Amino acid sequence: MIPALSLRNLTKVYKNGVTALHGIDLEVAPGDFFALLGPNGAGKSTTIGIVSSLVNKTSGTVRVFGHDIDTGLAAAKACIGLVPQEFNFNIFEPVVEVVVNQAGYYGIPRRLAFERAERYLTQLGLWERRHDQARMLSGGMKRRLMIARALVHEPRLLILDEPTAGVDIEIRHSMWSFLSQINAAGTTIILTTHYLEEAERLCRNIAIIDHGRIIENTGMRQLLNRMNSHTLVLDLVNPLDAVPELPGFIASRVDDHILEVEVSRDVNINMLFTALSARGIEVGSLRNKTNRLEELFIRLVGNKEDAA
Amino acid sequence: MNGREQYVAFKAILVKEVLRFARIWIQTLLPPMVTTALYFVIFGRLIGSQVGDVNGFRYMEYIVPGLILMAVITNSYANVVSSFYSSKFQHNIEEMLVAPVPNYLILLGFIGGGLARGLAVGVAVTGVALFFTPIPLHNLWVACSVLVLTSVLFSLAGFINGVYAKSFDDISLIPTFVLTPLTYLGGVFYSVAMLPTFWQSVSLANPILYMVDAFRYGLLGVSDVSLATAYAAVVGFVAGLFGFALHLLNRGYGVRA
């Protein structure tokens, strides 16, 4: 099967001498919902920039559905829809024109472009604002406008660079639902995000990039299964003066009413409650301290930095 | 992209460019009409009435071709330099760069926008001129071809300026310090034959002189320079600048990291 995206030994050295990518290899299967994560400055946007031909690569190969960007750039571009991190539309153009003009650049006739613009702007809740200048939209609406614009030529590969940055929780959830539908309909999606809950919820496979190198590339489930322990936060009914002895668990007291307990993956959580009950500690509620992927991400990236 | 898709892509860029300047017509189309009206009142009527005939024409008639062409030059240039630099500044040039539209069509789209504004202003200024003086038409083909070629040439020059510009200051430097002096010294308001021999020779190094004189020939039938030289100069510049602008775009100069 031809990969949706294949990167081989991809290197980028900027004119100022900074090496943003150190020969990375990456493959994304068709139909995948793929997370590309990494701290700021890790090389995510450079990678996306090269794939979408906004950044010139120094060396290596990039293939999009088998089309090499060195020999079949136009065919590769036709497969890609890009939602960049920064707003990059003409803020003085009416919303519908932003989408219709983009369709034109892909050779889509104006009438068909209007039909598609209506479909995607409606699905993303922007059709009522179609005659407004793009600058009049809220931040969340602008993000959705960029998604509609990226979809208007119905790309096989949709690349989303922080699509929900600065978007409120309700809109974010509706965008997740929309993107899941697009993916279920067959569009391959590559997502970069700082909301790791978003990646965990949407993506099936993941790569973590740091200092221009891929430090992890695996299935989301496999990665999460690697977690040896997680931390639970317990809200206590009665105040606690000191950290209780809980055999097999590492506990720490945050304040009178909050206890944090690190639980190993191979330990049954019922044992924790048995130990707590034996000491007369009543738990009102509990939650995970952090999102599981977030905890793993910090460990992976943190370890790399420690090693460096 | 097949031929049909390329045509659609070119049309999309051209329509976008035309709508851009048409939406802000108060800033783009009206000022050259007002400026030209002032030129006609001051230079044509007030001062011109004190000046005798030039090459057999009243001074007012003599300066009409130059004033039309001056408006075409400045507006073609301004349209493309401001549109391309704004696209770079707002990053919306990326909309075209990520699409499969070939670079030469992006260039032609911007040039088409500059040509459309140049011709629109040319027609508007001609309309203003007709309030002051009748305008003869000696050779329609020469007048139209020189108008179009000049507009294309300065659209290309504006594009190159836009590619190199790194700030809004950079897009006004060339018009202020190069374009305006060359235009004023390009025989818009006088015949080079009126200059001392030395300054006549210096003037012949000014490419705008050839365009103004060729256009003047199209309207009035008089010229200080050879028509063939004028065409050769303009066509040569157009070909050279087109090749250079396309080279910059292919390299991604100023638009790709």
C-alpha cells in the first residue's frame, strides 16, 4: 500500500546555520489519524512546511501518496490540504471568497467552488458569516475558516498545525467531531497540537519529534501501554494531618484534603481503596493528575533533555 | 494541472487582484484622476497658455500622452508591489504556494492585476483629459500596444520590488527615488529636443523616455526617438524582467524559508 506520507532522511538547515531536522524518517499510512507532537522549536512546523512546499528542504525525500515533491510537486500538492498554525488568509476578503479563491488555485471551477464552500462553511458553522470580511471573525471562527479552505479541493491528506489553539472547549469538541467524520470518510489526517488530550482522543498513531529527531514513532495504544504508573489525586472527606502509610503505593499530601498516590500499572486499584479504608480514610472523589499522554510526553522529552 | 485547470487558476488570481483594487477604488482609481486634473489646470491651462507650441501642438495637447502614461506607469507598479508585498506580509501568498498552480501563472496573475489597474487608470485619466482638450489618435495600434507593454513592464518591476521588499518602507523607496524622477525626466512635460545636446544624450539613457515618446507618436504622430528603438527597448525589458521575476519565484526568494 502506498503511504499517504513518506519522509526519508529529511534534513533542513536554515540559512542562519540552525539545523531544524536531522535526517528524519517517517511514514503515515493512508486513512490514518496521525499525531506529530513535540515541544516548541522541535521541528514540527518545519516538517509540515517542507511537506506543503512552504519550506525548501536541504536533503532527503518527501513522497505524498507516492508523488515525490522533487519530480511530481504539482501532483503532491494536489493531495494536500493545509491548516497552518498562523492565520494566513487575506483578512479584508469576505469569508466565502477566501474559500472560493483557494479552490480556484487548484483549478476548481467557480460554480463547483461555491457549492463546496457552502457545504464546508455550513458544516463548520460559518455560512451565515460568508459575506463578512474575514477580520470580523472570532479566533475560533478563523481557525474553522482555515479548515474549510483546506478542504475545498477535497484533499486526500489533511495537515493540521495546531488547529484548536485558542479555541474554546465547546468549539474544540465540535471540531474534534468534525475531524473524526472527515477521517472516517477516508481522509488521512496529520495533527500537531499542544493539547495532548486532543491527540490521545483522535489519533491512532503518533510520532514525537524533539530537537529535529524523531524520538518515538508508534501506535497510540502501544505508547500509552508503556506507562508503568500514573498518579491519582484523591479528594478526601476528612482532613488529614500526615501522609498515611500505604504499602505498595507512594503517597504525598498536597493539603489537608488532597492526597496524591502513584499507582503502578500492575497493581489493582482496589488494593488502594482497601488500604485507605483500613486507615479510616474516606475518599470523596478521584481523578488522574494529568492526561496519560501528557505524562508520557513529558517523560520522553524530559529524558531526552536530561541526556543532552 | 491540465490546461483547463490552469486557466481556472489564472482567472482566480486575476479576479482576486482586480477585486482587490476595485474594492478600494477611492485609494486606487480616484487619486490619479484628481492629480491629472490638477496637472492639466496648472501646467496645461495656467502655465501652458504662456508656453508656445511644441512640435506643432498646443502645450496642453503635447503633455496629454505623457500624463496618461505617467499615471499608467505609477499605478501598474503600485498595484503589484503593494499587492504582492501585502500577500507576503499577511502570509496569504502561501494560499497560492501550497496549491499546484505553476509559478508562471502566479506571476501572470499579478501582472494581469497591474495591467488591469494601469489600463483602468489610463482610461479614467484620458476621460479627465478630454474635459480640457481634444485628443487626436494618430495610430491606434501603436498607442494601445505601447500602453499595454508599458503597463506590463512596470507591473513586472513592481513584482520584483515586492519580492525583495522586507518592510513597507522598501515598497515606497523605488517609486519615490527612481520611478518618479525618471518619469518626470522622461519627456512627459517637454520635448527632449528642447534640451542642450549633453542633456539630450543623458535623457536617451532613460527607458521611460522611449515609452512616453512612442505613446506620444501613437496619439499625436510626433516623436523624438525611433519607434523601432522604443519597441525594442520595451519588449527587451519585459522579457528580461519576466525571466528574472520567474527565477525569483521559482527559487522562492522572500517567500520560502
